[in-house]
Amino acid sequence: MGFLSAWLYSQLFVTPKYPTESFADQTIIVTGSNVGLGLEAARHFARCNAKRVILAVRNVAAGEKAKQSIEESTSRQNVCEVWELDLASYASVKAFAERASKLSRIDVLLENAGIATQNFTLAEDHERTIAVNVISTFLLGLLLLPKLKETAKQIPTAKPHWIIVTSEVHALTNLPESKSPNTFEVLDDEKKANMQVRYPTSKLLEVLVVRKIAPKLADSGVILNMPNPGMCHSELARELGFSAWLLKLVLARTTEVGSRTLVAAAIVGNESHGAYMTDGKVSNGALSAFVTSEDGQKAQEKVWLELKEILEKIVPGVTGSF
């Protein structure tokens, strides 16, 4: 089954399982949780008895409204907390991580926040999509990795999950920028930037990096995976224009249904480590042909070395033994 036919079948005929598993006693962090998939995933975690759900949001006022909505719909009070996190600012990422590192435990770090835009702007000297979806996303995860490992070590029943939400659109590019001397320098060059596929590019970069670093975490007790929620009604494509809106109108899942795939990634076991998931199930076979090709493997190695250099400049030592 080709990419398009598989995608259409998934969108039209597959409904991910409604979450019923318990998250009792667990501390959950959900980024980008004031709207869309993040909000609905946080609502599921609260409904499923999580002890603490941290709504990591750029807009605190919107986060407070999200908290109120979750509490009203689940009839559970004092479960959600609103913490500020702006992935376009490394200082904000570091401040959030420092605060979160003081938690007694972290059971799930669900990195859902991201942007999709065709407008070229910079954040922290990098194109904004790359800064938010890739650099800050991995920066946050690596900064909180010690706490995730500590949770796994100190709580025998815990299986901490580090989840990076990706997308099937990673298959829409073969990352031609990786053929240049430095991938990120080309991505940051407005004159060379192909913003039509910038969001797919950011998702492909996520896939490549997860597949590179996951083997190093195999014995850490932490499960790292990457769910694809499919096309859903959310705020993500608000900058992509009429065509994206029209496609969503016809084919998109509801936000709640899409969010089930994110919660599924927090339930699944070791078989999902380093894996791509779709429809709430491990599905490495759904990865693009490029990812598993020889060129994809070369790009994976190159991209990680370049990203590692960027991350080390932000926080020396953050990549540890990777």
C-alpha cells in the first residue's frame, strides 16, 4: 500500500482506541496543551487519574482556561498546573527544565508543541520552525532525561516515557539540505529555504534524531517513541492557508480522536522504544522509504552530529554520552 492510500485508509477507516488505562500516581508533562491535541491528551490523562498534569504552554492565560476546561469536564480539581514554556526561547526551555527537574518524579514527557508555517522568521538565530520543532524539542527532552532516568531507577513500577509527536508528512521530503556541508545552515538561509515543505522537514528531522539516539537509551528504563496522530482538527495549520483548511475539513480526525494516539504512546511498552507509531500502534513499516535507505542513514548520522553541536553550545554537556 502506497503512502497516499495508506494515509487515506487510516484517516477514513481507523479509529484509535479510547484510553482507559490508569495513570494513577503519575506526573505528566504535556507541551502545547492549551489547545488542540495537547489539550485533549491532557484531558485524557486527568480523566485517567493522573496525580499531576503539567500544562506547559507559551500563553499562560490560555493555559489557565485549558486547566479550567479539564477540571470541569473530568470533575477532578487540583490536578492540572500551568507552567510557562516558550520553545522559541532557549532561556525559557532551560528555566522550565530546571523547575521540572525538581519534581519528585516524571512519568511522561509528551512533547506535542510545534508550529507549521510557510513564513520565514528567525528564533534564536535559527528558522523558527526548526528552532521550535527540532532544537528546543530535543533540548527540553535531554535536559529532563536525567529526571526520567531517576524515576525509572527509584520507582520499580514506573516506565517513564519520552514522547516526541511527529507526523506522516515526514515522507514528503528526502531532506536535500543534508547534501550540503551543514544542514542547519542551509535551513536557516532565507534565500535557500523551501518553506512549502518546512513542516515536513522538521518532522523528518525528529524521526532521524529519535532513531539515532534511542539505542543509547535502551538500558535506561526510559521509553522514547514518536507517535503520528494523523491529520486532525487543531490549531497547528492555522498559518498554512485555505488549502490546508479545506483538506482538514474533508479528511481530518476530531481533535479528541487524534489525541488518543498521543496517550497510546504513553501506555505502550518497550516494543515502542525508538519506534514510529501510527493509529496508536507501533508501525515502523509506515516510515518513509528515505528514512531506512542508505541515504537516510547517512543523513541521520550527519544531522545528529550537527544538532549535537548546536545543543552543546546552548547547554554544554546536555548531550551527555550520545
